[in-house]
Amino acid sequence: MSYSYYELLEQRDLGRLGIKVLREAIDKKWGLKRTVNVALGSFSWLLKSSNSRPIALTTDLTTYCNLSCIMCIRSIRKPKLYHIDPIVLERIICLSRYLVRVRLSSVGEPLLYPNLVEVIGRLKRQGTEVALTTNGTLLNEKLSRELCSLGIDEIEISIDGVTPSTYNNIRRGADFHSLLTNIKALMESRARMKGEVPTIKVSFTAMKRNLIELPSLIELLAKLGVQHVRVSNILPFSKRMWEEHPYNIREVARKYLEEAEKKSIVLRLHFSAKPQALRTAICVEPWLMPYIAPDGSVYACNFLGDLAVYGEEITTWYDEIPIHAHPSHVYLGNILDEDIKKIWRNNRARHLRKRLLDIWKKQRSSPLTEGKYKELISRSSIDFCEICPSRLGWGC
């Protein structure tokens, strides 16, 4: 599923979306069941129906990671460490025949999973697109060749600086020069395949300490042959992390983001970035894209679902105000106990969609200001979806 597919969903462009689904179905030989599932799921989102069908999913093959990044929640709270349950994995692979995309990794480093290549091969044989998010430190030449030969559709690599000192201080345990060697090997493997996949993306976590390097990073990535750059904001799990947030230097942040975007246009890179202002948006995930945890738990939200391994309550910060979130708020069921189609249409799922739709309508008619937002998050009892950092744009 290409990025433009999501754009068409967000734009509610029914005509072009219908053409896109039909073209993808023919070009990629989706088959009747997958085509019908994607069409019905997409239109349930466009119509904002409380009933829906998943058309893509995110999961983690492992919760282990080989780095200690300063902006990660792992720096203040340790997750439960385990690989995906074998039965859960089998059910995800079976489900993938109806989906257009499976994204691997949200919590852990997928290259630490022993049978990664086998899993990707099995997913590809089901006809689904496969996307992988990695820190890239373990992406050696041999693995790059294997992934490219399997036809993996997207590899997204996290890079948060253009100098060794910045990158190594943020991604503790990583080495900048080794990472560049790995990316070059990946690009060479891709070139040898003489195809259009995988799409190589880079994700950049914006912080006060690294934003100045973003324009230069764009230049470096263009030289390497990277095609997409995605900029997100640090998600502050502590007051110290909040001090690093771009919101604290909004005008400066805009300057570097605008400069980076201009360079991206000239160098023909696709560039996307989180806004440096509160926005009113509605999430697509509760309608179309579940997060399935390694233990089989199904969440209607990637943002909260992948934080569940860190405990029952997660705290983020906005200014000096703590925001408490509970992953159970978006928990829908477990695929070890029930079929995903039933879980995705149960009363809990329908109620969550209706609630989110009500919140979106209210905020659209009365847009949030910073003062109003601070008043909301200061309340002792508030629906997390109403103040969600990811949905409102200032979070990751």
C-alpha cells in the first residue's frame, strides 16, 4: 500500500480511492477476498461507520532492543521482554491474505528476531505488502540481500543526526559510520534487484538538540539514494524529555523544518513532518489498522497498544502537566481467544469509534488552543482520545 493510499483516505477522495483500490487489485493480483475486504474497510472509514474491517496491521516479532536511545520510554521503564507467541504469529500470517500491508516493529528491534527472514518470506507468499522499521545497526550486507530478494516492500531506518557525536549520543549503543555502511549495502542490494522495492525511508525524531542537523541530513540521504524522510516529534515520557520537545523552540523548529522541506523538493525526496501546532484530526487506526501485540492482544490504537508492554499506566508530559494513559482504554480482545473479525466488530470497538467520532466533531467545531488544551489535560477525569498527543500532532 503506497503512501498515496493513506492520503486518499484522509482526503475522502472517493473517486480516486476507488480507482486506486481497483488498480492495486489488478496489478498486485489481490484476489476477490482481499479486494472486497479493502474496499469495504476503506469505505467504512470514509463513511465513519461504527462497523469496520482491518485492511492492515502492525505487530512486533520481539520486544527486545539492542540500543538505549535517550528519547525512548525504555530509558525510564523496562518492558516485558519476549518474542512473539508462535500461535499468534501463525494467525497473523493467515490473516495477512486479506490485508494490504503488515508492518513489523513498533516496540522492539525486529532484526533481533531469529526467524525474521522466514516470517517475511511467508507474509510475501500470502500476497501482502511487508514494511519493516529498524534502527539499522544490524542490517548487514547478507541480511540486506536476503530482504531485497524476498521483495520486502519498505524498510524504514531511524536516524536522528547527521554527525557521529549527535547520532551516537542519541542512539546509545549505535555507531554512525557503521550505520552509513549498512545503508550503502542496502542501497546496493536494492540496485542489484533492478526493481522498485523496497522503498527506503528514514525516520527522524525531532528534538532541540538535533533539529539544526535536519537540513544537512536531507542532503546526505539524497546522496545515499533514500526516497522518503519522515519527521516526528519526541514523545516526552519525562520532564527531561519535554525539555527536548520542539514545541519549546517552535519558531526555530519551523525554520529548520521549512529549510529541510525545501531541500527535499529540490533533491526529490518525499518529506513529511508533524505540525508545530495543535491540529484537529481523527485517527484511521481504530477503523482500519489494529496493533496486535506479541501476546495476541488486539488494540485499536498503535500509539497506546505498543506501550502496553511497559505497564498499565503510561505518563507523558505537556509543559509541566502529566498526561496519564491506559492501554486498556483501547484494548479490544485477543486473537488467541477469538477471531480478529469478531474482535474488530465487537461492542467495545464500535463504542470506541463512536466516542472518537464525537470528540473529533466537537474539536472540529471548536478548535483547540494551547490554553484550552492545558485546561483539558489538567482535569482529573478526561477521555485520553480527547487529548492524545499523537492524534493532535504534537506527539510522535
